[in-house]
Amino acid sequence: MAILLDGKKVAADIQAGVKEAVAELARGGVVPKLTVVLVGDNPASAIYVRNKARSCEAVGMGSQVVQLPGTATQAELAARVDALNADDGVDGILVQLPLPGHLDPFDILCRLDPAKDVDGFHPRNVGLLQIGKAALRPCTPAGIMRMLDAYAIPLEGARAVVVGRSDIVGKPMAAMLLHRHCTVTLCHSRTRDLASVTREADLLVAAIGRAGLITAEMVKPGAVVVDVGMNTLTDEAAVMRFFASDAAKLKTFREKGSVLIGDVDYHGVLPVAGHLTPVPGGVGPLTIAMLMQSCVTAARARRGMA
């Protein structure tokens, strides 16, 4: 039976460290500030932004939400980003994605000051990560690395397989593991015979956005399995397939009409894996915790602090 990797606990430890760092900076007259740019009225994005603001408050950081209407033009959004780049009181800038369809996110991410790009998405930060140099890094894979270290998961020489090649998780995850001397395979939706690849993994990271894709037959016995997925099931047959024996999940489904599931068949993989992250409570809390850490890192670097 797998040992559960408690992302909530690791995130709480990260946030405690951030809170101490913020207090130290404040004694020197510096209060790190995160600004989130939100365009339109996407309900999920609004929830994410509120959670980030609460996390800033919890660690003593300043926060600000710059909200633009969904009709904002590329030029209007670019001008707002330019203003935040020039504002010395802002240490971190995060443009909440996805943007409305008529806007070009790559153009906006390229416009960010790399020193304030707390998501680590600017091409300069992406490039520095690839060559193993210090840079602001994408928060989800950075958080996973902190969790693996917290549980003393051996990485050097390990065979790591990452399923999903997004710029946000899959690609940077592969780079971070490679820099820690893993042998890394990056898979995706067109990988042939995916199961034959995943079964070779000592460390398997599932980040492809497909509910329950990774089943017990795809996991090497004793492997560390990290589930980055966050999918919503609304079909009763699918819920019964994955959670027939899970009274709590079935209760949630009956009450809300939906239930969360990762990219891993949790109950199927639990008896096979050596370590496994739950959903929720695994990777999710780490992302916001590392965002707070990134803002502190940016605040220090911008002032020439170690």
C-alpha cells in the first residue's frame, strides 16, 4: 500500500518559511507585493485569484488584483503590464490564464519583466531553467520538487517519466528532474504504447489532464506516482468506475453532482505504488505555496539580496 505524499503539510512548511522571510524583509522596510492581472469574468480564475490573495495575507505579503473587462484589447492589457513592470512597489506579476480568446497570451508573457515573472513563464526564465541557471521557476513543478525532497525520494539515477508536455508543468518538470540527474522520458497524447513506457518509471508524474488515465497496470510496483491532474467527473458511470468503494466521494457526487479526480486511478494505483499523491490535497496546495516563495525570491533579487 502506497505511502501518501501530503502536499498540504509540505505546503504549510513552505508557507511557514515564507512568513519568516517576509517578516525579516519587513524589518528592513520591504514588504513584498504580488499583483495578479485578471481579464474577464471566468469563475474558476476568480476563485484562483481570491485564493492567491488570501495566501498573500496569511504570510504578510501585499497583494493587488488588477481586473480588466473581458473586452480589453491587446494594447490595453499590454499597457497595464508595462505600468506594473515600471512600478517599483510591485515585486511579482502574475497574468491569470487562460485569457479571453481574442488575446495573445505569449505576447503578454514576453512583455513581463523577467525579474517579476513569478510564474516563470517568460522566455528568459524558461531558457535559464533549461540550462540549469538560477531563475524564477514554474510553481507547480517547483513545488513537486520540494515535496520529493521533503519525503527524501531518491532522484539521482532514477528513471523518471513525465506524462504531459505542457509549458506550465510537463516540460519544466522534465527539465528540473534532468538537472537532478534523473533519466527522463517525456510522454504525451501521441506516445505509442504509453503503458510500456510508464511501467519503467521509478518516478511517474501524470500531468496530461485526462481523468484516471494512469491505471494500476501502467505503474511499476513501488514507484513514486505524482498526480498533477485536476479533473471534474459529472458522469455517474465514470464516478462508479473510479469510486465505487469510496463512500466519501460518492456522497460528494450525490450532493454536488460532480467529483474531483486526478490523472491517476487513485484506488487502483494505491496498492501498487510506493508513494502516491492524493487529489485533492497533493500537488494543488504546493502551487500557491511556491508562488508565495517566488514572490519573496523576486523581492530579494530585485534588491540585490541573497
